Amino acid sequence: MAAVDLVFLVGWIVFWVLWLAAGFTAKSTVTWNRDHVGFRLLIAVVVVLLLRSNVFNLRSGVVTDPLLQGMGIAVFVLGLAGAAWARVYLGRNWGMPMTERADPELITSGPYRYVRHPIYTAIIVAMVGTAIGVGLFWLVPAVAAAAYFIYSAGVEEKTMSRRFPDAYPAYKRNTKMLIPFLL
């Protein structure tokens, strides 16, 4: 395994282990919508099948240019740092996508000042960084994750509008969903 591949592998493993461990400090879950489990499984199955099939010749898309590898690592680190920044600002309100927490607070500072779902944006950025630094076949899970995050954001938007009927509509009008100034 190349050193660059190892950087990405270790980076993702450390990120997800710390991310899941931080979940133990979150407020208790009030509801977890089981209706969306099928969508999550479908995305995971499609990504695994595509990556394991012969649709992609994984060796032909491998990045060997040190400049691209370096750029990929930079974008990857930027994405992980953005996700961590957003997670810190969300604090104990953080939860798995499409869950509701006890006594939620509407967070509009830090990265939430720029987009309503900065964790989703940051993880997609990290996945794009992985694609730049490792190989374009990593765009498949990035696109799948983006589809999942857009779907999750839509579900969460309805919940937030219901939980914060006075504050959320104004926040939604003034802050983009995923990409600052655009979307």
C-alpha cells in the first residue's frame, strides 16, 4: 500500500472512530426514524456493488501524480477539519442523520452561520479530497453520500421547521443548505 493510501486510510479510520466515540456525549435520542433505514441500506449496497464490480477498473484510475496526491490530502484534511469544527459547535445536539434529540437547540453560529448542514458539506469535501488524492473511483461513494446527505437534510429541515417554528424559517431564508452563497 502506498504511503498516500495509508494517509487516507488512517485518516478516515481515526475520523470515524473519534466521531462515533463523540456520539456518546450527545443528548439522548427522542426519535429515530426507521422509515429511512431502507434508503441508507440502498445507498450502501449500491456503493459496495459498484466498487466491487468490474464497472470500474480501479487500478486504471489510481492517482500517481504527487501534486494531485498533495492537493487531495489538503482537501481531505480541510473536509475533516470542517466536519470537526461543525461537530464542536453542534455540541451535545449532534445525532445520527434524521434523529431528534431531547431539548434541542438551534445552532446558528460558527460554521452554521454559513450553511445549515456543514457536517454534510465537510464530509463530501473530504470524500472529494480522497478522490483527488487516491483515484476517481472514490467519486462513486462521494456522489452516493451527497445523495444521502441531501435527502437527510430535507428530512431534517422539516423537523427543524416543526421544532423551531419562529426561528428556523428566518435562518433558512438567510443561510444556504450545503454550499455557502449557492445552495
